[in-house]
Amino acid sequence: MNTQLIALQQHALGSMMGMRSSALPIRLQIEQALAAGQEVTVNFTGVAVTQSFIDELLGALILRDGPGVLERIVLKGCSEETRGIIRFVASDRAEQFLQARH
């Protein structure tokens, strides 16, 4: 399977990715790659993120496609803080997705 690599540092102004609006074009790139049957690797090396950014980047995908979408996305270079934010957002949005299905 072909893999699309997305280095967040290339999209950052400085080292912080915090706004939902900055996550949207990256999420669209992820969506296009997934629709084309590719896996996606998102490299977080060198950037810090906020919960809002991760919610727009990954939470929206989970709400739409379910938590299984994360099986096709590799998250690389995450700090402990970033991992914690991702776990929180993924868990919250997965629960919301499953509740909406019932």
C-alpha cells in the first residue's frame, strides 16, 4: 500500500499548531489520501499541538468514519503531551461516533 507522508513542521508557523483553521487543509490532504486507498503517516516532530488542532485534524475523521480510520493513519514523532491529547480526542470522538450509531 502506498503511504502519504505529512510533516506538520512544514505547515507550522513556528513550533505550535493550535488553530482549527490550520488543521483543516491538512485533514483534507489526509482525507484525499485515504480516499485514494493510501495509508497516511503524520509526523509531529518539532511541533506542539492543541486539543482544538487535533480535534479538527483527527476528531472530525473519527466522527465521520469511525475509530477504525485510525488504523490507516500512523502518528509519528509525538511528544508525551501530544500523545495524551490524541488519546483524549480519539476516545471522546469514538464514544460520540458509537453513541450516534445506536
